[in-house]
Amino acid sequence: MRLIFLGTSDFAVPALRALHAAGHDIAAVVTAPPRPAGRGQRLQASPVDDAARRLGLAVLQPADPNDRDFVGQLRALSPDLG
């Protein structure tokens, strides 16, 4: 099954790993862009971003997930499920 995975928090990481381990074709992972965190307000990637990159998956980080161009980009991936 060709999937687009959408998630950001630690809670979503086990599901991403399980789908990958099950052999699903994960066309892309959509997650929030890095945000300032900590005292130094350094940019920090989301847990899903880190996990997806470790798995070698394509990561998309739209500023606005409702943007027409971004939605078109997702449609072009021809997923079975998101």
C-alpha cells in the first residue's frame, strides 16, 4: 500500500516505524517544520522528522498544510491512504 504518513509528536513515531517495518511504501512523511526550543531557542526537529530521516524516508514540512501547491504535491504522489 502506498502511504503518506502525517504526524509530529513522539506518539506517532511507533506507528511510523511499524508501517515501515511492515513493508508499506511510504511515499512521504508530512510533519511540522523545526521550531525554536529551549533556552537558546535553537531550531529543533519533530520526533517524527528524526525518525523518518533515520528510516531514509522523504520528509515534507509545509508552513501551511492547506496551501494549494502543497496539496497538489501530495496528490502527485498518488497515495492509497494518508
